[in-house]
Amino acid sequence: MKARPVISSNYSDHVLECQARWEQALDAEGFNSAVIHAGSQVISFLDDYHYPFRPNPHFLQWLPLTHHHDSVLHVRAGHKPMLYYYQPDDYWYSPPSDPESWWADSFQVEAVTGSEAWKSLSFDDKTAFMGDAPGLPALAPASQINPVRLVNRIHLQRTVKTPYEIACIAQANHIAAHSHAEAERAFREGCSEYEIHQRYCRASGMLDHELPYANIVALNTHGAVLHYQGRDHCAPEVSRSFLIDAGATQQGYCSDITRTYSAADDDEFGELIEAMDILQQELCGSMLAGADYRDLHLDTHLRIAGILESQKIINISAQAAVETGLSSVFFPHGLGHFLGIQTHDVAGLIADEEGTEIPRPDGHPFLRLTRTLEPGNVLTVEPGLYFVDTLLRQWKANEDASAINWQRVEQLQPYGGVRVEDNVVVTEGEPLNLSRAAFAQLRESLIYS
């Protein structure tokens, strides 16, 4: 597990920041230490198959150990964090490699061959236990296991990324950009969804379970299924359009990028993609500190309704489409979400350690982020415009059917839909679009290679 210099150079400062944040949160909630369990492997029912392992995000925040189950971190105020590094003496599976200095130097590391060696620690009622390991409930009462207020404090802190975290997310964007380019080539060659997905994975150097989420690889009408999960092995008779929502990971941090393509960029669907791409880049430029993400989401509805109106897909004004809810037929999801260790990163909807909810705007139940933006936030910006048969049928049956130009819908429905998504860092000044920067660097490298 090697880290790029720009990532490893920021790592020790990141650990110091984690220490400061956790000390503050523990003290505020009356704890003097935290035991953070990486998690254990889960075995399939009545089988000896292990499900792919993903670490406890609290553990991964500290350590880039993406495959290391049953390791435990002990955090105490004023002490270097102690890592019980689980390294079993096993001949059935390859044990974890020895600790590398670039990350291990920030910890006291004790390599252990037993998964319960960490239980030699002394615990008391001021110890918080973080994670979902099966053995935790036997060690402490429920009030000490994932204490809600402590978890909320940690989650709120995680919304402001350190330079190390931003560097990891930036590198994950570079990996994904390269892989997206390969996926587009596969689409242009007439490949099936399954083949496109395999080409993406090969370009990223990642197995399916190492990706941050299951790739959405959608041809034609499948692009209207927001979380399309299939990967047809046979290519359609005619590939009209291609929507891919796919990311990558770096030291456990995610990228989350979506692009949409038309087989013929100068057709009417290509024009729709271009309009959405322009809109999306304008929105990315609006991700400024102090902006209320709810307002940005509502503004997006008006902008998308403007495209619907200008493309003669609806017969009413953009403002009327928003007021009547018609815009949600074509844009049914939220504008975006926080991004980090988790694809849908934490604390997007809460205001404080009590977990006080920041309400979504009326009529927008799927928005995942309602906070006011601040420097250090990393988030997605992903407006969409789709021709979803279920939503269109519901509108036609229950609302003003004349508000929609059904002839235009019939023309565009075979293409599925458009989504364009980038990963953006909120700064003290202009936002930093990590995805566009990664694609620009990729194009430059191809020009000069």
C-alpha cells in the first residue's frame, strides 16, 4: 500500500488534527478515551464465504487500512494513539503486510496475532467504543457503544476535510477520470454494459468490491433508472446513449463522477447533454462558503425547468413547472451530497451534536444535504434530467397532462436521461472542481504523450 508523496506528506498533520478533534469531542461528552474497532469479517449464512470487508469509517478516518479487519485503535487525550495491528499467523489467507513508516510513525503500533489481544486494555465508564464488532456489547453498556452525541460530534467534524483527505479525494478523481475515458471508448466501440464495466475496472486497477459503490453502467433507457444495477452481457441492437456513474478510492476516500454520452453528439439528445453540462458547471461555480445548499437545490430545479421549456419538453413556463412540481418528474433526486470516506458522507442533514435535523424543502424528500457550506467541505454536484416512465405515467394520470409535450418525450425517452456529476471542494474563495481538473489533466497528458 503505497501513497503518493502529496498524500503521505500531509498524513502526519492529518493524524494530529484527528487527535485534536477526537480529544475535543470526547471531553465534551465526558469520555477520556475511545476504542475504535475496524470491524470484523461477516460470514455468509450456512457457508464459509466472507462478504467483502469494509472498515468502520471512524477507523478509516485515522488509518489507510482498507482491508484490515479486527485491528483496533485506542485514542486517549495527551497520548500517541495506540494501534493493535491484527496480523494473524495464518496459512489459509495472506496476512496483512508489515506496517509502513509513512503511516505507522504516527502511532504506537503493536502487531498482534489474536483478534482479541486489544481486550487487555483497561476499560472504565469513561471509555467510548466505536464500531459494530460483535464482541463490543459484552464489554460495556449501550450508552458507551457508539454514543449518539459523540458520533454526531465526530460526524460534524468530518464535514471539514484536511489537506490529506482532499489530496486522497483528488487522486481518486484522477483514477476515475482515466477509467471514465476508457468506459467511453468501450461505449463508442459498441460494447455491452458488462464489457464497459470490465473495461472501467481494468483501467482503475480495482476489483468490484474495492470501488466506492456499485458502478451504474446504463445504455439507452436504462439511464432513466437512477440507481440502475444491471449489467447486460449483450449489447443492445442500437446503442443510442450511455450514462455512467462510477468512482474510485484512494486510501479509503471516494470519488463519485457521472457522465452522459450520446452515440451521435450532434443529435437532439446530444444538445440536451450539452445544455445540462453547461448548467452543471455553472452550479459547480456556485458552491461558495456561506451558501445554503437547499437554495442551490431549488435554484437547480428552476434552471432544469428552463432547459425543459427551451427544449419544448414542457408546455408551461419554468416557474410554473417548479411551482406545480412538474420539474420533479424530470429531476426527482437531490442536487448532491457530502463526499469523503463514505460516498454519501455523514452529517449532511444535521446541525449539532443533538442531531437536530435541518429540514429539506417541502416536496424534496431525497435531498441528502441541507447545510450551509463552509471551507473544507467536499461535495457532489449532480443535476439530472430523465424520462422516467413511472413518474411520467403518474403525472399523466393525476396532474395536468397538457403541461408536458408528449411528442417530445416520446422522441427523447429511448435515450433514458442525463446526469452530470463532479466533486467540488468549498474553499475560502472560488470552489475547486476536482473532477474537471482530473479530466483536464488527462486530456493534457494524452496530447503530450
